[in-house]
Amino acid sequence: MFDKIEKEIEELDGVISCKVTGKDEIDEIHIVASKSRKPKRIVRDIETITLVNVDEKIDHKKISIAQINNGSPDQAKNRVELISIYKENNSPTCHFKLKINDNLIEEDIQGETEAELKFIAAEGILRILERYINFKGKLRIENIFTTGLNDELIIVQIILHQGGKFGNQQRLVGASYVDHNLPLATGKACLKALNRQFSNLI
């Protein structure tokens, strides 16, 4: 019943897993979190999510948080922070700068000469993640397009293929506002599409 709230809470910085109990109303919210954030800040974020989703102001006493040191490899989520993506003039090369966990990654990735900027940015992000995150599966861009009155929103559709020739496939979708920076927005949309999957890809 509270699957949506649990997934949104698990996307919060520092949260590893979440379990919401109750039938018609929320009785308790149990959280396993890393020590990267203060519990009070996590609680405030949870209060906001529950207020928006079920129009219920939850008592902070109903929220219990257990903090662990980084977690085991099966529990921990990779933290990816996108800093910048920009294209070199007159070249199909994009420069990527991001943090994966505590590691600063800077790479120049060249796309096809005729490829659109948004495809070069998206393919570059996926190639970097496949290189630095040891997950089981293969990522492939299915489609990228802009929408809205002034093409202000970019949508990225990614196929996650796991297993052999006839393995499982999942379609992941992410969106981000362009805000005058198409390559960066494309990268953010890719990360949003993958965000809920990182804990399952390791």
C-alpha cells in the first residue's frame, strides 16, 4: 500500500532501505541509513514526502532510523553526483565531470560525428557508469526526446538488459528540465532513470 512512499524515501541521500507499516494510515516508518547525513535532516525529508503523498503530517516519533557504517556491499548504494557535461567546440567530444562515491571522475568521450549532442551525453554517462560501477547488466539508450511548449523537458528511455541472450529487460525512464544546458540535463535524466536501480545492479 505504501510502496510509492517507500521508493521515494529510499531515493533520499543517506537512506539505504525503508519499510512503512500500517493499514489505512501510516503507523511507523523504519529506516536503515548511512552516517553520511544527520538523522534530523532525514526525518525532515521523510515528513515532507509523507505530507505530499498522503496529506498526512506524521509525528517524528513514528520514524525510527538505524545508522550503519557504509553498509555491506549488498546494502550500500552507489552515490553518483553529476558536476558538469560540456561539448568541445567543433568536435563530437563531450567532457564529463562527476563523483562516484568519493571518487572524482573526469573523462573525455567522443561520439559519432553525426550524432546529436543529447545522444553523445547520454551514451557517455552510461559508458562511465559501466566502467566504474560493477553492476550485472548492460545499459542501452532506447530513445531521447524533448517535450513541452518550448522543449523545456528532456526524456531519456534506457533499456537495462540482465542475463544471457534471453535475459530479463527493463525499461527505465528519467526526465529533467533543460534550463539552457542540454548535455547536463540529459545526464541528469539518465541518472534519474537509473537511480532506483543502483541498489539492485550491484
